[in-house]
Amino acid sequence: MWKTALLSEDGEALPRCSETFGIAAASTDSDPVRLPADSLSSWFAVYTTPRHEKAVARQFESRHIESFLPLYTTPSRWKNGCRVKVDRPLFPSYLFVHIERQDCVRVLRVPGVLSIIGSGREPSALPSSDIEALRSGLFRRRFEPHPYLVVGERVRIHSGSLTGMVGVLVRRKNNLRVVLTLDLIMQSVAVEIGIDDIEPLASGHRH
């Protein structure tokens, strides 16, 4: 059980115990530690208590743990009828940390963290190129969540900030979209893209 309590953005207390998968959260106290960001560091996916992604990201920041929480902007309506734009997690219940493997236990001590995604008891590192492409691409293109896909016409993005990423091509009215998938966490996002920015994965000519 965690020894420190954390309130959600809705004012609710985090659960004192939780069901986890992957590398489970530890039960010891955590101290603010600056983690090194060198060539030995890798990106890992962190699974959080639902709707606590931003709170966990703030906890990481206060502990000097490098993290990345992808957000997208969507319209919302308040109870008084006012329409506003809000930032929501692109991958609900997930965010990413850039750490050395030996520092995973420090991440697991953060309130709100349920597990680090991995195989068995080993955390699985994500391709750094995918995370860096997402970090740079979020500010240049429109992203939104998309149902997880495993089949479809696969294409490669060959220009722009997302160069090299592979996804599934879908059409929405007159727009082209590519659904990018992170298989490790079984999450997908859709990004609007031009026809000149993609090519079929299995052939040399452009789609």
C-alpha cells in the first residue's frame, strides 16, 4: 500500500491498492532523485490509475524524472453550457518515461503508477525513434485517439517529422489519415497526412 495519498484532478483520492500487470508498483517511499538522461536510458511505457495521467506527470516532474505525456485538444461542454477546449491524454492511462532500467523501481514508487509495461517481470523498452517522432509531430499535425488496429493497408511515412513511422492508411471523407500503433500498449492514434507524405510499405511507388 502506498504511504502517500494523491488526489485526482476531480478531487478523488487515489486507491490505496490496485491490480497491476507488467512490472508492478513497489510499496516503499520515494525520494526526489534526478535520473540521468544518457545513452543508457530508454523510453518505457507507464500504466497509471485511470484519469490520473496528468497528476502522475506532475509527480514525475517534481522528482526530476523525464517523462512524456502526449495530449490532444478536443472540444468539451461544461455543465453551464459553455464550450471549451480541453487537453486529454492521447493514450488513456499511459505515459512514457526516459530512464535507465535500474531506475524502474523509482518510477514504480510514484503514487498513481500501477506498472511499467513489459514481458513477464522485465520492462520492455520502446523504440526511441517512435517516441521522438511523436514528441515533434504533436505540434505539427492533428492527432486524435483511434481504435487499436492490427490489419489494413500498411504505409510508411517518408517525409516530415514522422518520417520512418509505419501505420495503417484509412480514409475519412476527403482526408487521408494514417493510424499509428504502439503494439506494446495496444494503443493507436490517427494523424492527418498528405498523400505525398506516404508510400505503400510493400512497394516502391507512392500510394
